[in-house]
Amino acid sequence: MKKLIFPLIALALVGGVIVAVFYYAEPQPNDTGYSDAPYHDALGEAIASQSHPHSMYHSEGRKKLGPLTGEDLFRMPAYTTGEVISHANLAIVLINARPDLNDKPYITLSEALVRKMATVHETSQVDELNITNLSDQYLFVHSGDIVKGGKQDRTIQYDVVIAPNDPSEAIASYCVESGRWTHRGNESASQFGWCSQMVSSRELKIAARYSREQGEVWGQVSKQQQGLNMNMASTYRVSNADVTRNTSASSLQLTLENEDLDSLRNHFHEKLAIDLGLHPGAVGFAYFINGELYGVDVYNNRQLFADLWYKLLEACIVEAISTPVKENAAQTNVQAIGLLVNDHYRTYSPERINEVTLCTVSENDNGRIAAFLTEDTKRNEWIHRCWLPLQP
């Protein structure tokens, strides 16, 4: 009998450990991460209850770009460029124009989540999330927005306009974190509670919007993390720099929340000293790193641009910090902006995102520049035009 006691005790102890580990790993019903946030509603519960798909790491559900189909008829409205505003290897040039959509208010996803006017639901599919617009305003979700929480942090593939009081809108997404498929700390596994950052490199934008490959997105997240660690230590003399030293080393969102990186960002903000209120005609910008034009974004709505501006600039600053400073970099050439926006482009087939949003990808004749156009079909007006050089 004594011979059986010790094996039974050992078996009971092992079983208890297994049960404890399993219980700890499962998200608890009240783990929302916000003391005043009610547990997810019936819609969120239904969405989140789906089982974890075995094929979640494949981008089978994302529509690839087909053949080029015709002329790009978009023409940049009359515009002027502001002065070059620079610090270290980053230069910003504001673009001034007269927008057509100033009378249509949009609320950004960042503001909507803070004011609890929208809910982003986990679907247990890496390539798709679901948004409920609880407000009586049109919700503008910017391509590259990062939502924090759920089972993995995500970034949004397309610009999306969501109609007022829309109870359920599916949106395409990519994971910008790997290796986690449960709640993190006190965050909810069924919802995303925060949207404070955007993807912060040209290569990440290309991977999500043009290449449309999950593996490439993960690769570019890792590449930027390595670049930040290297340059923060060597160029900016940050001791023991490590933007992955957090509860989820692969998370781009947590990388962007790093305190040392935040201090450097604040330093850039102080040196650039861009007060958008002093530039009432600004509706877009171009940014250069080491004298090279990295991208141009223009919005057909002044207030929307102003609401997005801080996040847009933050992303540019992070990219500049992650890029080595070239001592003999070329001077910023403002004329490059005109050459880029006025080049000849051909379009891929337009993509109907929902009843309000139409997105079209274009490419210039030599395939070195991609352009992205977002249209509000309710107003028959464009909202956002972005140009990204695919190659230096």
C-alpha cells in the first residue's frame, strides 16, 4: 500500500500544476483592462467565440493585386509646398491645398475608441477584425492603424470609412505581433482597446498594402526593431537600448511604447516644432530620410488631416530613428514631390471595401512607385491619396 501512496501523491501534484497553468492561460471574463469597461456585448462574444483556425498564419484570405487595368485618372489638385523642416536625418515638407470635403466630419479610430464610440472585436482570424461604429458620425480607419489587445495586436490593411451606427463591419488586418494567441496581462482577448500608433516604416506599409504578405509584415517588424536597437545605442547613445524588453518581444505596439524611444521621439518633436495651427492650408505632407523621398500623403479634408497629424508624424520620427544617419546624405529636393505626384500611373482593379469606401492601387510605368487612392462613394469624392516609392 505504501508503495502506491507516493506515485499517487506525485500524480496529484502534476495534475494540479497542469490545471493551474491552464487556468492562468485562459482569459478571465472580467479581464477587460479598463475598470469602467463592461464585458464585451453579445456581438463581440459571438465573434470572439470562434475556434483558433489552424491556417491562421497564411494570407489565403487576402485578395492579391491582379493585372493593371487602365489609366489612373486621379490628378493632384493645385497645391503649394511649405519650407523644409528638419532634424537629424528627417525632413518634413507640408503640402497646402484647398480641400473639397471640409464640411463632412469624420471621427478617427483613435478618438472613437477613447470616447467609446466604437468597438473593435477579435474574430480569431488574423486577417480580419470586426468594428462596431456606435456613433452618429462617419468613422475613418486609417491604413496602418495599429489596434492593441485581442489575441494579437493588428494593423489595418486599407483605409475604411464606416457609416454611422454600423453594427458590424469586417476589416482586413495583419498581425504585428507573433507568438501570442491569448489575452495579455489585463487586456481583453475579445476586443482591442487602444489605437495610439501606426505602422512606422515605408517597408511595413508596402508589405501590408502592396505585397499583402503576412510573413513580410512580421519580417519588417523585426527589421525595424533591430534598426531601433542598433541606432538608439550607436547614434543616440541610449544605454542598454532594447525596444523588445517587454511582455511580448515581437509586438510592434509595445516596441513603440518603449520609454527610451518615447524620449527620443519627444526630442524630435521639440526640434521640429511643427505647429499645424500655424499652417491652416496644410492638408498633407512629404517626408524625407537622409535626403531620400520616402512618401507623400494628402487628404481632401483639413480637419481629418489635423486629427491624424500627430500619429502620422510619430511614425515618420520612429522610421528616422530606426534608419542610420548618413553623413554625406543628399540635400532635401522639394521638386521630387512634384515629380512623384505628377508621374504617369496605371491602376489595378478598384476594390470595393464596403458601401462607403472604394480603394484603388496604382503603379507608375517603371514599377518603382505605388499610389493608393481612397474614395468616399457617398460623396463621390476622394479622401486620401498616398504615394510610396517601392525602390530607392
